[in-house]
Amino acid sequence: MFMTPHMRGQGVGQALIVHAAKHAKLHRCAGLTLGVMAQNAHAQAFYRTLGFEVREMGDAIQMMCPLPLQSGQVAP
């Protein structure tokens, strides 16, 4: 996902992630995973506010946000 600077802070990115999470939960997915370029600190900070955590480091950073399963347990 890419937002031009003048579109940032308007809730578009958050709305897209929230919608993706709802869709993923509906289909019993364990979480959302995304990639962020290592030098894109702004995007990393944004995703952290939505519950994403760094899983792997390198030129691109893998971040994951676990979703609660129906039983209330969170998948690994």
C-alpha cells in the first residue's frame, strides 16, 4: 500500500487494514503479514500502531499482526 504525502493522516490506510483484518477473520486466517522496506520508518511506525510486529529483518522487513481465532486463542 502506498499513500502520497497529501493523503496521509486521513484514515485511508487504517480503513484498508481494518477491512483486510475483518475479511481475514471471516475466512479464519491467523493473521495479516506484510512487507515494508527497511528504510521506511514512517510505514513501520504506522503498522505498529495497528498491532503489527516485526518478524524478520533484512532489506525488507516482514511484519505480522496476529488475529484472534474464534475460540479466543491467537494462532502462532
